[in-house]
Amino acid sequence: MGSSLISKLQILTNDTDGVHGRPIEICNEASQQEHIQEHTNEVTTLLSAYSRLQQKMQELLTLSAEIEAEMKAGRIALSTLQTGLSRESSSLTIPAPGDIQPVATTPDHTQFTFYASCFGRFVIYYRGSPLKLCSNRNAQAMLRFLIAQPDHSASADTLMDMFWPEDDADVASRKMHVTVSILRNTLRGGCNLPYHFILYKHGVYRLDPAVSLHSDIEEFLSLYHMGQKSTGEAAIGHFEKACALYTRPFLIEDLYANWSFVYREQFRQMYLHMSDVLSSYYLALQTYDAAAQWTMRIIKENACDEVAHRRLMRIYTLQGRRNDALRQYRTCQRILHEELNMQPLAETEALYQAILKGDLEMVANIHM
């Protein structure tokens, strides 16, 4: 049986007239063409996938460039703000020690028809009671944005780009009209007042100026600027009232919104500046409890402020709280290592050594 098969194979392979060999050639050619087609399809699929990948990479590069541009603009804005604060700080006259105690105030919502609280969670009050807003997130965010603007206005294009950036202009415009209508009805229904609340003219939306609206951020800015222009206890009083308004960072709901970043950092830098002035004032006054409270506020807002850590070490030592002062040094050391991978500065080490040695004179006279 085996020899019979071998004989047939030999006949097929040795055939010279083409009768028996032709089918094998045809089969081979068909198989090769099928194999080539499979590879061609595979290559085509890979090229298509590669093209899509290149397109995605280009989109990511474009997005990265846009993010970098926004970050650069933010850094420039922060640099300008810090320079301005530094100049204002250098021109501020710190009052001489006197008989004054820390002031803690909370805004009186009842004295205004409408009052918007923007530090922390957003709340709008009508005659002292919280106003229930609609559940539409874009409507709520639009209201917060308009209230935060110095003139309480924004162009229609700005609002459409902010809330419906992916939609066509016509679609975004319709959505905006619906959202504004929802917001108007919510505000009108919550207080039964005959106001339009949001006006539209020449492509700009603005809050109705007939509505008596105040906000904690307006109070904060007003008190800050009055403190900068004042001297003595008047300046300290303005700063304390402004800081009392800063209960939490600006608009927690919009923490990741691009537009709120510069505002939030501006208020934060002002708060830190005023807290620093107040801390220094009460330290000079030897009112150590108040000085410690204001210094701890600085550290709570900016845990890596080494100057504030040194000041608190000094305050604790002058209060006779040596262990607390040493503990504060270790806290400072740990935070700097964890957050910045840095060691305390030489000035901090020198103060630490002075506290260890009990050199109160050095501690009392050390320059912060």
C-alpha cells in the first residue's frame, strides 16, 4: 500500500506532459494569492490603525500646547499679583502696639435683599434665608460666574465657549437661551419679585442692576483695600474683618474650572498677606495667643511656609511651651521633606538649636 502511494507521487512529480502537474501549480498559485491577500488586508488594517493613532497623537499635542499656554498665563497672572502684593506690603504702616484684641465677624445676610456667599460652598441668600436654586448645573455655574465678575456680566460667546465648547454655534446658542430662562425662573420664583434678574443687550448677559446684590468677595476686596490705605488700628481692624470672611477657598464647586483659578489664587494671596501682617502685629504686641492663631492660619493655608513655621516656634518658646516649639520644628521638617523633598533652611536650624539650648535672648531677638 505504501509503495503504491509513493509510485503515484513519483508519477505526478515526474510527469512531463503537464497533465498531472497542472493541478498542483494551480493550487499553489491560488494558495499564494490567498496568502498575499491575507497579508495585504492585515497591512491595510495596521496602516489604518497607525493613521488613527497619529491623529490622536496630534490631538493630544494640540491639547498639551493649549494647557501649557493656560498654565503660562496663570503663572504670569500669579507673578503680577505677588509683585503687587509685595509692593503694597512694603508701603503698609504697621501700627504700634496698643490695646486691641482679635476681631471675629460673620457677614450679616439680613441687611441685604440678596447676598451671595462665594468662599467655600456657594449660597445665595434672599433676605437672610438661603435661596433654593434649580438642579440645572450649567444654570448654577453660570450664576456663580456672573456674580464673580467685577461688573456681573459676560458675553454670549464667552458663556457658550465655557459651557458648550463642543457644540455648534446654533446648538450652543439654543442651550444657552434655555439655561438663562431656567435661571431667571428660578430666581424669580424663589422671591416673587418682578425683576428680570438677567438682562441681555448687544450680545452681553448681565445681572439686573436693579437687584440689590452683595457678596462676601466684594466685602473681602473692599476691606482689603481699605486696610491697605489705612494705618494703625484701623488697618488691623479692616484686615481682621476681611480674613473673617475667608472661611474656605473661593467657590469649591468650581475648583477645577479654568476661569476660577486666578480668582481663587488672588484671594488666597491676599488672605495670606493679611494674616502675615496680623501675626506680626500681635507678636510685636506680645499678645502671643492671637499671634499663634494668625500664624497657624497661614500654615493651614500654606503648609510649606517655612517663615510661618519659624514664627510659631518662636511664639511657643516665648510662651514657655518649649516642647510645642520643638514639635513644630519636626512638623516643619516632615512637611518640607514630604512636599518638596527639602530640608529646613539654615535660619530654621539656628532657631531650633537656640531653643534646644534654652537661649531665650536669641529666640526673642531673632529676625524672622
